[in-house]
Amino acid sequence: MDADLLGIIVTAIQVIVLLVLVYGMVGHIKNSRVDLPAILFMFSMFSFLLNDIYWLCFDILYSGEKMPFSVNAIGEYAFMMLLVSMYKQLFDSYKLRISLENMIITVMTAIYMCLWIRWSGTWTGNIIGAVAFGYLVCIIVGLMIEYEPIPAKYLYYILYIAIAQLMFNLMAEFVTSGAMTATVNNVMYAVTYVPALIFLTIITLRIIKKSDNKGNLILTGGFLVWSFNAMYVSGDYWYELGDLLSTIATVYLYIEMKREGEKI
């Protein structure tokens, strides 16, 4: 199947899923007491939905053309910042601190920002996107370190994989060429998706067991940002796999937010 057609199908599935999630969260908010994190989550999903609808319409109407910085990007970055606000409300005692992990994430995000600008030639969207995405990642990683929903050593394994991913990207961009670049990219894609599948397995088991709701919210956030990370450094079919995983992550976030709201 053509990668562009697959992209349209995956995005259309995501639009349907997000419509259901937004509708379900509106019903939850109407039937419960004031639940600010749920409201923020609903608006974040709505922003994500607008992002997808705009992308889908543009891709169908102007297939093959480069999309300008637009409503699509604004919706995606609003989605990230609303998620940041949601997590700050859920974990109001948590304060983002300067740490070695967050310094590493900041440096890596800055390097990726330069690579995204090099690949796309778009400055404004990539700078704003890097700030929004980097901030969300720092919040999620900080929560993982402080609350330890999984043993800290696994978090560091994931960080090592992220560094390896960046090295593969830099190698493919500046060192290799031709068939060797394709090989490096495929190895990098495979390495990139290992943590996503680990997150998916752990979170699925924890949700089935209905264990530690707050821990699940943090882990699901980790699953979501890693899925986006995988998308942002991938192409063609690998990109669509990341998009599909991010859809699953939003469904898991919805499940855990509903559980959290029932405690109010």
C-alpha cells in the first residue's frame, strides 16, 4: 500500500477515535463535579482533532504539496501545552527542576530542532514545536523520576536508547550515504520503536489490572511522547506506526482520566 494512502487511513482512524474521546469526555464533565484536569484533557484532544482534520483535508485536496505553518501546527502545539497544564493540575505538588536528565533532553531537543529545520526548511513551526514538545517531555520525565511508576533503571535504559537514536540520525544525515544511509535509518527506526512497544505492554497490563491510576497516567504520558518522538524522526510506514501508537496512547489516557475523575 502507498505510504500516502496509509497516512490518510491512519489519520482518518485517529479522527474517529478522537471524536469519540472528546464526546465521551464532554459527557463525563457534564455528569461530574468541576474536574479541571478533565476539561484540559478534553480541550487537548479537541486541539489534536482539529490538527488531524486540517491535515486530512489538506492531504486530500492538495496531495503532494508541502503544508505551510498553519492551523495544523497550532493545533498540535496547543495539544501539547494543554497536556502540560493537565499534568500540572494532576500533580500540583510537582515542580519542574533543573536536573541532568532534563538538561540532556533540552540539548537533544535543540539538536532535533536543527535537524527538523534542515529536513523541512521551516523555521518558525519547528522552533515553536521543539519548545512545546521539549517542555512536555521534561514534565513527563520529571514525573517519572519523582513518582517512579516503573523502576528508575528502566527510565535510564529508555534515555540511553534516545541518545542512540539521535546518534543514528546524525550518522545518517552527515556520515553515511546511499544504501548505507538506508540501512542506518532502518536500524534507527527499529531501535526507536522498542521503548514504545515496552511502554505499550506495561501500560496495557497495568490498565487491565486497574493498578495505581496516577502511575498509569505518567506512564501513558511517556508512551504518548515517545510515540511522537518516533514519528518525528521516522518516514513513510514507520511514521504511520508512530501515529497509530499515539492514537492508542490517547485512548489509554482517556481511560485513566475517566478513572481519575471518578475519585472526585
